[in-house]
Amino acid sequence: MQHDIHSDRILILDFGSQYTQLIARRVREAGVYCELHPWDMDETAIRDFAPKGVILSGGPESVTGDNPPRAPEIVFQLGVPVLGICYGMQTMAAQLGGRVETHHHQEFGYAQVRARGHTALLKDIEDHTTPEGWGLLDVWMSHGDRVVEMPAGFKLMASSEGAPIAGMADETRRFYGVQFHPEVTHTRQGDRILNRFVHEICGCAALWTSANIIEDSIRHIRELVGNDEVILGLSGGVDSSVVAALLHRAIGEQLTCVFVDNGLLRLDEGDQVMATFAQHMGIRVIRVDAEQRFLGELAGVADPEEKRKIIGRVFVEIFEEESNKLTNAKWLAQGTI
């Protein structure tokens, strides 16, 4: 049975943290589809996205300032788990009835937090254990504000020297907040924490894998293209090469690649492109030897930007000339848009 690899999805709301893209990367590395959107994403769009969980990122603003960024209220009404990271935890606390203050003891860099309360998010995840049996985590902090009063329904999940409330949890609603950054490698157990959130707490399956993405793309291409023919501009670079391989697997001989050899490639690179795609992979490739045309257009031009524009223009002209000869083609494929 074909699974929808996008069905188990996480929504990441970005409050401007320098680490937000890392959150998305960690979630995808866990095999879960996610999308990153601004913190003020429209509530209807959030509901339509239908996430299985929401992550609120960190950010440079202060919850205690005038008109600070706030998570859309719908986030806390969807009935799905929510994880607040750094600023995300602070706005969660403030919006749900807790209290946040700016404190003179700020934390930037390595810190050690003690896990408390045996919560679903942190239970049995630790870097060290004290003689008393307390679990300790080596983490990365970056904050000036801190939560000083948790909202009703929350319990203490972690604490550090600089943040007595370094983590909080409402297990009933599955709301969790951590003052540290699990997405960075300096938080040694960060991957385990995020994996536990998306898999065990949110219930997402690991469907977003390279193999599944390829098969899903092939199925989509076949449904879209049908029996039509497709033209692809092949340069030999990563983007167009991946598209060529993917299209060939999907539609075989319906694909024709046009390789414009401008004479500016590395030594023998043009021959390597033909050997890889035409000879070894069996893809239909039209090689256009356009070296003299390109060099003629570039003769006497010294400005790099002007050269770039000339190369782009001449490539388009040659590609259009060749593609116009392929009268049965209905689709144009590109590796880079």
C-alpha cells in the first residue's frame, strides 16, 4: 500500500532564531516531514496544514518587551503536542498564564541541566548520573530571559544553575518547553530528545526517507506526465543530474536531455557527462558542441558580470533552438529554478 509520506508532519514556527533551520534538519533526519513557517502564520493555514505536532523555535526578542512575537492561539487548541525551545518555551509560558522575567544571570554556551519529574520527553535520557541517581544533561544555552512561574498544569522538567525552570511539561496536554537548544550538536542528547518528541509523543512514523521520497517523486511524475515526452536541460551539475536520473527512472525513453557543451567545462568533463548519462544510464542525450559560439560571444569581454549574462543568454538561445526541434515534447524539466 502506498503511504502518503507527507501525512505525518511537524509544523515549525520560526521566531527568528539562528538555529531554526537546524530544527527542521533534525526533524527530517528523524524521517519526519516538516515545514518551517513564520511565527505569525495564519491560523486557518495552521489548521489546514494539520500537523501532528508543533515546535516553537527560539528567537532574539524578549517576551517581556512591548508587543513581543506570540504563537498563534490555535497552536494550543489543536490538541497536538507542542514543544517550545528557548523563546518558544518562554512565549508558551507567558501565553498560558506563567511568568517570564529578564534576569541578571544570563546563560550563553555550555550548561548542565538536571532532568526532573520523569517526563515522557526526557525520561532515561541523560549524559551523566549523580551519586544520588539524578540524570544530568550537557546542553547549549542562549538566553537572557527565563521562566520564573510555570502556567497551571505544568510541572518542572529540568533545571540549571542559571535557569531554575530550564524545562517544563504539561503531560496531559502534551506541552513541553526547554530553555536549552536540543537542535545543536553541543546538546549531546538533542537528537534523542527531538526523535522522542516527533516519534513517541507526536506519533509520527519515519516515512520521510530518501528511498520513500524517490518513490513518491517517481509516482507523482508518472501521474503528471502520463505518456507525454519531456525535455531536460542537462549541465552535468548536481541539480540537473539528479533530475535526469529521477525522470529516467520514472518515464524512461519519454525523456530527452539537451546537453549544451559551451567549451568552458573542465578538461574532458563533456565526455564524462555523455559517458555517465548516455552510455552507462541509457538516457537519450543530445550533445550540442557550442564552444565556438560561446567563445565568440565572450571575445573581448572582461567584466565577470557581463560574461555571466552572455553565457546565460547564449545558453537559452541554443537550448530553445534544440528544443524546438523536439516537436512532440510537452514538458520542460529543470534542475535549478
